[in-house]
Amino acid sequence: MTAISKQLQMQFPTSDRSEGASVVPLSDVILGDVRPILLTLLGGAGLLLLIACVNVTSLVLVRSENRRREIAVRGALGASPWRLVRQFATEGLLLAAFGSLSGVIFADWLRKILWRLVPKDMAADMPFLGGGGWNTHTTAFAVTTALMAAVLFTAAPILRLISQQEGEGLANGDRSSANQLWQRLGARMVTVELAVAVVLLTGAGLLGQSLYRLLHVPLGFDPDHLATVEIEVPATGADKNQRAVALYGEILRRISSLPGVASAGISSMIPVQCNCPVDWITFPGRPFHGEHNTVDERHVSAAYLTTLKATLVRGRFFTDAEDASKPEVVVINQALAQKYFPGEDPIGQRMADYEGGRPSEREIVGVVADVREGPLDSDIWPAEYFSINETQDSYFSLTVRTRQEAGAILPLLVSSLHQIDPGLAAFHEMTMNEQIEDTQTALLHHFSAWLVGGFAAMALILGVVGLYGVVAYSVGRRTREIGVRMALGAEQRNVVLMILRQAGKMVTLGVVVGLLASLGVSRWMASMLFRVNSYDPLTFAAVAVILAAVALAACYIPARRAARVDPMVALRYE
């Protein structure tokens, strides 16, 4: 490829002087910037699975502790340890199997819903979506995940069985050692849950901020009350150029006369789509060494930029009279003026392009404030605007500014276009805001923010439920102790504070560990963020405060219930 590019440079010294070639893996082309998002979603799903497994393991462990007497009786009657292990393994496998089967069914339903949210034309440019269905790999992954969960569910009661001494369940009943084990292992599990919830909440907060800033990035025009329709004209006949110019005028005249329409314009491409097509420009009178001055190229009607409410900085816009028979003129954006005419007035200057290898000079007649032509997360490129009457495009977009809600006028626009010429192909009728929100950049940020946000919400719920379970179980085990304290004069407030203090230690440790882990995760997510610091202190602080407040609020319920224990009932509890 390098050798071929060098031959092309010698063969076409004007247009290919600085052109080269590169070879990249096909997977990089297919996935592009989507790979970090996919890995982030996989990581979020894994962390949520970890919280769920910890919760279920805690419940299984509590159940096995409550069955210690039963297990001890089975052992005394001759049940071998292997027989008991098989019993726990069977229970764990059934639990994992039913849970995984439910998850697979829900995942398939949710996948179909998410795919419907992707526009069909965009899905055609995202081939990785085609491999997202059920196949050998995804089935094997689901089965492996279910087996790992089953092992985790089985390991807790088996390890407890191994550590239990013979006759312990018969001698001690089922209270003191269970309470001690739960305080140790249950607290550690809750700490892990809360730490994972902090990581997911932090990621969701950063992605949410990124999405908000992406959708509120300056556009250089007013997208409200703008309706758009894409149009294609059959390019036939020797007089197609003259017919195209006449068709542009007829479309703008008829559409502008519709009720509720303030103005209308035509362009070769609507904004916020891509930095394409591009043009290579030079400047007559300046030295040229084959460098490629690449700019966005747009063909527009006279009223298009005013319909967008783009700001004219100096000079003028096009007029309807300017066509291929008149001297060629061009309007440029501020980015082009600042880059190639720093400290100069570009009005009256000349620029040229080398389309087809032949220079074509144009006079700059106007400078417009930067309109974001490319994706929302890209820098604004230099751009040039030609009169569409000079280029006679057969594929173009109609942009209409309305005095009413833009979506309401879309059917009328399509029917009016078909009345003008039944051969016109009118499609993709949408409001400008819908066009912006349906771009690939916006959709990817939407999906990642909403999915990670959903993971974070479920993680918060599961973590708080796990904490509530630990505290409630601990309160239940300490009923007699609490009764003794209250019989000796402890006030209800002191009991509540004692329970909350115990829960506060777990919450504090979980939040601190989660914030430390979030520092590393957020650094890895930096490539997915738009104008958001991966170490944003407000996000970290908000996550810590929200999680701590919700967790302690959940702990207040069992704490309040413990404070209302009747001392006489508690002393007779055993």
C-alpha cells in the first residue's frame, strides 16, 4: 500500500502529493469508538451480577445457619459430609438455573426492544448489532455465568459445614455462633455490595453529565421549530441542470406559502451529521506545496442559513439569482476565516478547489458564525457554502422553520412535495431535534448513560436491601441484649444510635472503598466522556452523600423497630 501511494503521488502530483495509505484491522473499523462502550456495559453487568450473587449468597448462608440443628441431626443419624455437600450443590444449581433462565428470557426481550430504538439507516452502519443475538458464544457465556453463580451459592454453606465441629449444632442451638458469623461475613458482603454500587453510581453520574453536555453543546443555529425532509430527484434528461434549478425554486415557493411556515431552505446535508463531504482548497497568490486544506463542503439555497437562524458575521448570504451562469461565490464559516485569514478581512478574497484536478476559483462574499456540521462530540471544522443553483444536486434536504410545533407539519410537507412532482422521493421526515438525537453519537451516549444508569439504580436497590437485611438480622439476633439494655435504663434514642452506628461503619467503609475503585474506573471511562472531568469532584461527592443517606434511611427502620422492643418480652425471648 505504501508503494502504491507513492506511485499515485508521482502520477497525480496536484491532488495526491501528500496522500498516504494505512492498513488497520477490520474489527477496528467495525467497532470504532463503540468498543469502550461495550466493555463498560459488560463491566457494569458484571458488577451488578456480583451484587446479586453476594445478596443471594448471604441469604443462602443465613438459611444454612438456621438449619445448623437440622444438619447436625442428619450427621448424627449417619448422613456423610459428601451427602450433605450434594444436597447444597443441588439447591445451588436449581437456584442458579431458575434465575439464569429468567434472565435469559428477559435479556432476549430487552435486546429486541433496544434494537428497535436504533434507526434502520443507522443500524446499517453498525454491523456489530447483527452479531448480538443468541448464538454459540452467548449461550456458552450464559451457561458459564450460571455455573459460576451456582458455585458461589453452594460454596458458602459447604464452607460453613466444613468449619462446623461435630455436635456444635446440637449443643449451641442456633443463635450465638450464627450471630457472630453474620456480623463478620454479612458485614463484609454488604461492604462489597455498597462499594460496587458506588462504582456504578459514579459511572452513571459521569455518563449522565456527559450526555447532558453533549445534547446542550452550542450548535450555531436554533434547532427548535425546524422540520426536515430528505429529497431525491430522478436525474434524467439532457436539461436536468436547468430542471433542477427550476425545481428548487418551485419547492421553496410552494413550501414557503404553506400555513404555519415561516421560511424554508435547501441544503446538500443537514447539520450535525458528519464532516463530509469535504473539499480541498487553495488560495490563489499564496505558495502551494501540495498540502491538503480540508474543509466541509455544503451546497445551500439563498434562504437556508437564515432559516437555520445562523448569524452572519460580515458580508452577505447568497441570492436566488446566483447560479452557474454568474461568477462563482462562496460563504465561509468563522473557523475557516480564523484558520486561513488570521488578522485579515476575508471578504473579497479568493479561494480555489481542485475538484476533478482543475482549479475553480470563487470569491468570498460572506462569513457566517460556526454551524456545527459534524457530530456533536467533534471539533467544528472549517466549512464552505456554495449556492446549490451552481451545483444542481439531485439529492438534498429541505429544512423548514415553522410557527407551530415542527412535527405537526411533516405530513403536509411530504404531501406538498408529491403534489409538486409525484416522482420526488421524500423520506426521513423528522424534526431537527429528532435528527440530532438520532445521530449515532447521541444514541451511543444515550444507550450507555441509560444502561449504566439502570445498572446503578438496581445496584443501589440491591445494596440497600442487603444492608437492610444485615441490620434487621442482627437486630433480631440481639433482641435479648437490647431488652437487657432497656431494662437497665437505656433510652430508645440510645438504641437507635447504637444500631445506626453499627450500620454507619459498614456504609462508610463501603463508600470509601467504592470511591477509591471509582477513581480507577472513571479514568478508564475518560474516552467515553464529553467535556466532563473523569475525576469530577461534584459527582463523587453527590454519589457518596446519596448512597450514605439512602443506606442509613433504610437502616433506620430496623433500628426504630429495635427501640420499640418491650423489655419484658425480650427477656422471655429465649
